[in-house]
Amino acid sequence: MERLQSLLWLLANIAMTGSRDRAQTLDLLCQACAGIHRLEPTLPVLTADRLEASLQVPVEEWLPDTIRGELTGALLVSSVVPSRICREMHLEYEAREQMDRTQALILRIRDFCKVLPDGQTLYRTFRRFLIQSPTTQRRPARLIFQPLDVSLDDMYRAPKRHELLGTYLYLCPCCGWAMNVTQPEVACTSQWCEQAGSLFDRQHDQVVRRSNGAVLAGVAAEDILVLQDTFWKFTLLPGLLELQLAEGLQNLGFTPVLWPDFDESDVRIELDGEYLDLDAKVWRYPDVLASHLSALPRSKLRWIVIPDYQATSLPFLREKTGLQIHTYSSCLKELKKRA
């Protein structure tokens, strides 16, 4: 699996950085061609030029199932524009480095809150703010960040070029983050939001929802700050599932606690006289998630919860990790029996 993941990360990296350094890109393309041949030696050997052109073609049309796993779609929209699928894939395959950077700042805030009289409440307010504020403006956000001794620029950034259509941003109706703009479509980078219908087409001067034809209004990008990619991916998106999980548990009669003991887990409930911790994971690629989960400490009193649309990945994830893993619905169904 490690060799497969290295190859897929390499392909995503080529798509994300290919236009910046031509010599380096050719070297990476040659490495990827060699990697594909090692994994599938019966296939015709790809040239660097052929592989580069293939990045604009859905991978299911040229990459064997044994290599691509559940990866679908093209990695490039044009010769220089990465697809939204590629952007999320790149974040996940660089998860360790990205999460280390994200966690370092969150841990600093957590440790700062621990010494305050009502620090747990302040910490929860901060976590909820990140989930509910995928975009913000500098002045009001300072009210949250100043007491935490962090800069707003540590967590937010200016809009990127691929998020702009003229002078407007188009915010995802599901997560609220700035959507990815390409020539044919405007869509959220996340599979979570894709599953909720955040796919739009550009029709003349309008952005139209693919599922029902509803027109989405843009938001003037001036003065808007966007949550940094790593906080969106590893804090906001799982946070949506955390809030959903807490609400579902409350409806079953439990008293869920979000981010207990300064983030010992995502959600905690009392079950049969003991505490059960629930951690929400919102990843696109099950094989990468399995590698991430395998590094976590084992505990029979900790369940991993994934979105319902990934139900078919449960057997694979359970086999690879040996952890208690449920979808949102199967988690609530199991706990309902014990409520």
C-alpha cells in the first residue's frame, strides 16, 4: 500500500506543481512512469509526454483499478489547472505534514486556554467559530482571536485565483468555503459537499446548481478572508460531522459533549457507566485514511465515525486498522440499542 500511495501522491504533486518548474516536472513524470511500470509490468510503458497528457483524462480510463483504488476523475482541468479532486487528494496525501502544522497551532491555543479560568468554554467557542466561519472579515474576527493570543493571518488567507470568478467568490452552500472555479464548473473541493449537491455549472454570466437549476449569487471578494486549506480540510469538514453527530446523539437521549477535556476526542457520551469517545473523519480516499488511522492508539472505548456515503469502505477500513469504525447512521443505530 505504501508504494501505491507514494505513486498517487506523486501524480497529485505533478498536477499541483507542474507549471512551476518544467525540468522538475519532467523528472517527476519519469519517476511516475517507472512507478506505474513497477506496479503493473504487463502494461505498455508510458512516456512522460503521454502520462502528462493523461492527467487531463479521468484516471479510470488509463490507470488500472489495482493502482487507482477509489480514485476517479481527471487530475487536471487544463494543462495548468488542477481539478478539485486533485486539490483534496493532495491535501490528504500530505496529511501528516499538513496536520502537524495545523495541530501545532491548535495545541498552542488549547494550552493557552487551559490556564484560563473559563478556558474550556473559550476553547469550544474557538472550535465552533472555525467550523461556522469558513470565510470572515478582519475586524469582527479579531474579537475571537485576540483573547487567544494568535493572529488572524495564522488561520485565514486572501482568496486564491482559482476561487475567483471576476471579482466574486461563490461560497459552498454546504460548508461555506470558497468553491473551486474552472471553465466548465464551480464546485466545492470536498467530497462531503459534492455528495450534498455542491456542483454548479457556469452558464453565460450565471452560476447554476446542476441538480435543480437554482442560480447561486456571488459574494464580493473585497475584504473577505478565507479559512486556510488545512484548517478547512482537517478542522471544518470533520467539524460538520461532529456537530451532526452531537445533534443525533442528543435526539437519542444522550448528553454529548463536544471536544471534552480540551479536545481529548471530538464527541463524548456516557454509556453503561463509562465514557465513549467518538472521532469524526471526513476523508475522500479510504486507503489514505486507513494509513492515518493505523497510527492512532487503540482503545475499545473510542469509535471512529465516517460519513454515510462511505459505507462501502467500512469492511476495508475495519480490516486494515482493526478499529471500531462506523458510519454516522450505523453509529447512531448501534447506540440506540444501548440508550
